[in-house]
Amino acid sequence: MIAWSAQEAANCIAIPLSLDHKYSRGVLGVITGSSNYPGAAVLTTSAAAATGLGMVRFHGSARLNLLVLNSTPATVIHPGKVSAWLAGSGIDSKRYSNFATWTRHRKFRWLKKQSRPTVLDAGALYLIGKLAQPILITPHSGELATLLSSRGVKVTSQEITSDPKKWIQIAVETLGDTILLKGSITYVANDDLLIELPKATPWLSTAGTGDVLAGIIGALVANNAGKILNDYNQLARVAATGALIHALAAEESSQGGPIRLQEQIEAIPHVIAHLIGT
């Protein structure tokens, strides 16, 4: 098991060079938010942009487009080529919980058309095992319990919370791909690696923090896409780095008190600057 530190994280942060441009720095395609949870679209795109990448391409309804553009006006809402995908945050898992429904959803079909490294969250978790590209899923204990139960492994969210290190390894054996299990101590695992993150501040236990995490990781996946395609373990390293940035930005914005998510997002660039300076 690897205890993830600032030094390991620094190795996963792509620092732009003088010849880089918006396409070489990574383009993240984002399919997040819904009429019930529009804020997820804003939080994922804002967090991705704050983490640093060439472009965010958002795929959403007209209403979500306006919300996203109001928050992050550099977001592109026209479909095009991407380096990586982030999908599912703020989307109802019950609506898209089977493959037949997913194939009829025009936005999710983009994931298969452009087979790029992909982060699946919330309503897109059920696509694990149904896409050919490198996949990272980011469930909390309740979502992982549901996924495992659907594969015949009966477990409760309480059991997973009480022993996350054990259950993430069982999940990798059962589900495959790379898994980030969110919690007070976050774990990332694949067939080869088990990574443990430092304990995060309990002030993070609030709605929307998972959306911020997904946006951070999505951006890192986009600007590490080439390495991920050439190194099976790079996706796990990038996911752990995203979780560390998320936790450190929460600490900086919290200062020992409640967290406002926009302040956490605003702290991301400073946290990254500190990491790459270590």
C-alpha cells in the first residue's frame, strides 16, 4: 500500500511549457448536472477549470449551459474532440442504471464515440465494464454497496465504511478498472496498486464536495491522458493526486470552520502551486 504524499502528487501535475496550447494541455468533455441537480454542472466545470487544463467542453441542456457559462465563461459548449471525459455527477443513477437506457441517451453516447480515459461518477457509475477506454469510478460507500450487490456481492454501506481498505480491493476484483472510494480516508485501487490518502477534514461532509472532486480529477486525467494510455497505473496515481488536491484545498478554505465550495475551488490553484514547488 502507498501512502500518497505531496511529492507523488507533484509528479502527476502537468506543468505547461512555452510551446503548449489549449489543445495540447488537455480538453475535458463534461456530462454533468441535471434539472434536479444543476449545481453539479457548475461545480464540476469550475473545479476542472481551476485545476488547470486547456479547455472544458460541456455537454448539457440550454439551461445548464447558461449556468455553466455564467460561472466559468471560458467553457466551450460546442461538441468537439476531447482528451478525457467526466460523466455522471448530478445525474440520477436510477434513470440511467441499465445499458439499454444509456445507449438511448444522446450525451452519454459521446463517451463511446470518443474512446478516451473516462471518470464515471454518480449517475454514470453503472457504465463500468461497458466502455473500452481506461475507466475510473468515484463512488461513496453507499454507491459502491449498490454496485457490488448488483454483481452478487451483498454488502451494506456501513460495512464498507467500517473497512474501506478491504472493500475497495474486493470491488476491484469484482468490478475491474480503477476505483476511488470516497470517505474520510479516501482509497484508490486497481489490480496493481492500493493508495491511501491522508485523513481529510470532516468539514468536507457536505453536499457538492464530490462534484468538486470529480472536476479536479477530470482535469488531471485530461492533461495526463497520453500517459494514462501508456501506463496502466497512471490513472490511479492521477486519481490519488486529485483527492489530495481536493483535501488540501478544503483545509485551506476551511481554516478550521465550515467550507464554502466556491472558496474551496478558488484555493485549488494555490494548492497546486505549492505542490509543484515542493
